[in-house]
Amino acid sequence: QQQVKQSPQSLIVQKGGISIINCAYENTAFDYFPWYQQFPGKGPALLIAIRPDVSEKKEGRFTISFNKSAKQFSLHIMDSQPGDSATYFCAATGGYQKVTFGIGTKLQVIP
Amino acid sequence: DSGVTQTPKHLITATGQRVTLRCSPRSGDLSVYWYQQSLDQGLQFLIQYYNGEERAKGNILERFSAQQFPDLHSELNLSSLELGDSALYFCASSDASGQNSYGYTFGSGTRLTVV
């Protein structure tokens, strides 16, 4: 049972454009929603995270938007750069629920 | 360097064999988590250890086992290997006792190829 659904699985964006990755969850016990960034040959690294008491969190060019009623959250990468090319995983955890990862989105930013 | 050390980085072995993957957690972290990553399955949670004790199990096959030693390093043992076991195996650590860690630190992984 996939508790966190992530889309799209692959994404190609022009340099300078906005990359948007969407996730939806089912379990209302989740209370922490991190995003991980993984470069080829490396392990995933925590990028940014949000709790459901806020609707948006911004760190530099990376923004998480959170819609609690719809049980959806998304990652926006503004002014996307070739160096942002990586696989991005959304995740959810909370209470006694294990950390559940989305299937991942492979982002390619082309010059 | 994330602080989580995994060895070896690459491993090629034949079907039916047994291998051991090793993980040293970040200093101060008591929890170790093992994940399997394959192309079409994303990150699949295998097992968690906290301070030497098994804390949670995920989709871990009976042919696989793990343990965490007093110095907190962990080993994942994979036996009777099949072609389908070829994947990246990641170890992550955190300072949390439960599954709901609010931040994992991942190692760089071990790429296992079964031929």
C-alpha cells in the first residue's frame, strides 16, 4: 500500500523555469513532511521539510506548499538550474507511523 | 560527507552467495535504518535498529537479516542471493528511537550486483 503518492516520476524543465513535484498522502496521523534530494551515486539528503500547521515554507529557491484539507503537498523549485538535476523524494511521518517515501521524481534541467 | 559510512561501495557476486553490508551511523545517532532502492520500487524500508535492538521491520525478506553492534555500527546480511536482489542498499541514521524520525542522514549506499 503506497501511502504517499508522488508525481510525476520524471520531469524535464528548461533552465530558469519552475519545477513542480506533487505528493498526496492518506494517513492523517502524518505530521512531518520532508523532501529529500538525491544525486547520482549519492544517498538522499534532507532538502526541506514542513509541518501541517503552516501552508508554505520557503528556503532559497525551494518552496513547499501544503494543503492539509486536500492531504497534498508539493515542492516548487524556482529558477531551476542544471545543478538541480537529481531525484527528489517526498516523505511523510508522524506519531508512530514509519517514514514513508514517495516513489521519487527524476528531474532534469536542460540549459 | 554525511557522517554515515557504508562499505563496500560496490559489490558483485553470484547467485546463491551471501554478502554482508556494513554501516557506521553518524556520531551520536542511535538508530540505524536499512533501505533498498531499485529502479521501479523507490526506497523500500527494510529494518530499523535502535541502540542494538530491532525496532521495526519493513519489507525484509527472510533471506535477509541485520544486527547492530555495541559500537552502534550495523550489518545487513543478504543470503541465497537472487538476480532480483540487485539494487542499491542505503543505510540511514537518526537520533530518534522510533520510526518517526524528523530527519534521516543517509550514507552513500552499496550497489549490489548479483550475476
